[in-house]
Amino acid sequence: MTIEPGLVFKSKLRRLTAIASGVILIIATVAGILGFAARNLADNIKALEVIASPKPVSEKGPLNILLMGTDTRTGQGGGFGDETELGGEGRSDTTMLIHLSGDRKSAIVVSIPRDSVVAIPACTKTDGTTTSETTGLFNSAFSTAGPACTIKTVETLTGITINHAVIVDFVGFSSIVDALGGIKVCLTEPINEPVENGAGINLPAGVQVLDGKSTLGLMRARYTLADGSDLKRIERQQEIISITIDQITEKNLVTDAPQLYRVLNAATSTLQMDPGLADLDSLLTLTTSLSSLGSKNVSFLTVPYVGTPDGNHVQWTDAANEIWSAIINDTGWPPNPNATTEPTPEQTAESVETIVVKPGDVSVVILNGTRRAGFAAATGEFLKTQGVNIAEVGNAPNKDTAESLIVHTPGNNLKAQLVAKLLGITNISEDSELQGSDVAVILGNNAPQTWSAPTEEVTVSTPTNEPIATPEPTPSAVSAPTSGLFCPIP
């Protein structure tokens, strides 16, 4: 890879909800069974042009999918609330960040409270106008500038690159559940929430199969259940998601072609996906790698939060950074701080002679992937004061890079680690085609405004003959919250 201003740098790939995951799985499976008919239905999928240069799904490698459920009532018919109040594009009623591990054996689903007070970046609207950077409720990003702004907000807040995006609205959700034949649940108590008060459901206690409208109502109900908060509703949604994932996994749908076709038709007619995910070949690849994933391998989380002083909204705590780090580094959740591995014979041999790398041994190219004027030059000046050699500074073509990245040529990992220590960057990858320097730094929006000099000289060296700590994914997972609303199904 030759470092030049016109070259696009991409960080390495990082990284269901029940309905989204099940739909993706079923679409991909039916594509292989129904062949030509399934490919004809691919035209049903509405393109969602919100991901820059979307790539097809590969068999391996971590993926981050942002699922956005909208609360628009436009064209949804009776029983879904007031169209005059929430018509048009709507707001992001439910937003979930889905991280699929690189080996596709586990997943993390993070629910984002819609009433979170967050920093919303400047966004470009579909009419070409630009909104101003502001602080507001998370779901206002969608209503102000559409799904692309929600994605940009998530990337800016977390440092995570969103690889794919899916939008599902009320009608879409209801249609997909109906095509699945409903969701079987056991309720510990009856639920009656009239439509004028919210969800519009009247369900008895006990075992029952919910159709699409009732399942949607149960997921959305808030005024007659628990404390009526959006946060409690998130917990119930995660519990329903866990139930649905297991039921989809248990169903042998591949033997029922008519139902498969109904599900495929409902899904492709009502979901919006980015082109990289909407491609049926991508969906087939994805489902093959997720075929054995059940709820026991999915960690359900909500962004850690505290209430705002007025008690009406929430704000994220620093504990959220641990989740973002686990997703970025694909280390699984919950973290396993005690994971270690014994050194290999090659590592043992290498550790006989310790190699020390100092700043003066490193030559770096720095590219500014943000809209901060002069950021690459300022970073270069900082590294110079630390003794690092600067080969070149310039601008990356992508001015909205979410996360800073360090790339190095083969055999120069120690040099990359040294620069990473100086800049506090954790994302490092190797590129055999990198030319012009041993190390390249692409600055992202998660970088600090200014750099702080270390109090001691920074060096790195080869490892010693000791167990090496490794962030291996843990096989355990965080179960969905238990609301007490659901009882075991006999």
C-alpha cells in the first residue's frame, strides 16, 4: 500500500435482535432453497444508502450491525398510534447495536436508551443541508437528519465502525412475526393497555401464541407495566428477543417452503438494509456462519447510565467504554481478565534475546481522518518532541473516520506498539502492502483534542518467557434481563 492523499484507508473489520437476526437467517436459508424465486424477491428490499462503501459479508471477521426501529405511524393503519403526531420519517424508537464475533460463535446486543442525552454531531440531511453539532436526546438524531445521522452519532460516541444497517418499522415488524407463525409466550399476568394509552393490547395470563400486532404491542408497552419507563421497556424487549431467537433456532423452517417464502416476502418487503447486507449472497454467507448461534451465546446489554438531574432522561457513564472496547477488539462479553496462554516454542526462542524499540527507531506517516484543521501536523509535532521520525503528514480521503488506526508493515509490530503507547491508540493492524514508512497513523474522531506527553521515556521490547495475557473471548454470555412477566412454557 502506497501512502498518498488520494488513497482510501479502511480500518480492519470489527466485529440479533430476535427479529433482525431471525429474518437475516431465514432470508439467507430460503435463498438457497427457493433459488430463482428468492432472487426475484431480492428486488423487494429497499436500499438504505447510509454506509460508506458497504462491503459484502464475509464468512469470518467481526461485524457491527445497527438495527433501528422507527416509531413513524405514516401509512401504518389503525392500531399503531397517532399518525399526526409521529408521521413522516419518525424517530428511532428502538436502537440496538449488534456485534457478531469474528468466529461467529457469539454476539453482543447493546440497547441504546432513546432518551439518552448525548452529543449529536453535525449531519448532512437528504436535501443536502447540514445540521449543527448539538446536545440532545439520542432519538432526535434520526428525526432531524435520518438514519445516517444515527449511525454517525453512534460511531462518534463509541469509536465503533458500523458495517451494516437495518431499519424496521411497525408494519415490517408485525408482518415478519405473522409470517413466522407468531411467537409463543407464557405471561404471568394479564396485560391491558388501550391504544389511546400506548401499546393497544389486551392479553390474558398463561400460554399463548402472539401474532405480529400483539408481539409488537408487548414490546412497546410501557404505561401499564413496571414503572412505565423506556428503560424497563428495553429490558422486556431484550427478554422477548431471547425467547424469539430460541424459537427461530428450534423451528425446522427449511422443510416448510411455503412458510419460508412468506417470511422471505414479508422481510424483503418491509425491511431496509444497506446494499452490502441486502445482497442475498451476503445473507447466505452470514446465515451459514450463524447457524448454531442461540440466545445462550448472546450477551444482552443496555448502555450503562445514570439519571439526569431533572430525572426525565439518562446520560451514559464511563463504564460504557468497556463495552465499546470489547466490541472494537472483539474480545467478547463479559470480559475475562484472567485469560492467559503459554508461550509457543517460537515465542520462547525469540525471548532469549530481548529487542528494545525506542522512538528514534520509528518512522511514521500521519493522515488526518477528521475535520480538525491541522490535526495531522499537530500530531506530527507532538511525536517529534517524543523523538519519533515523521516521514509525511497529510489528509485521509475519509474526513469522518470514527476510530484512530495504526497500520504497520510485517515485522514492525513493536514500532506500532510504541506509537500506540505515545498516542493512546489501541487499534493496530498489519498491512503487507504498506509502503513509505514502517508505521502509518490514521487519526479518527475518537482521538483527543490535544496529546499529553508521557512522564517517562516510552520503549517497547519483545516479550519475556512468561504466560502471555490474551483477550480471548469468554464462552459465557449475559442473559437477557428477567422482568418477571414471562413464565416457563410447559
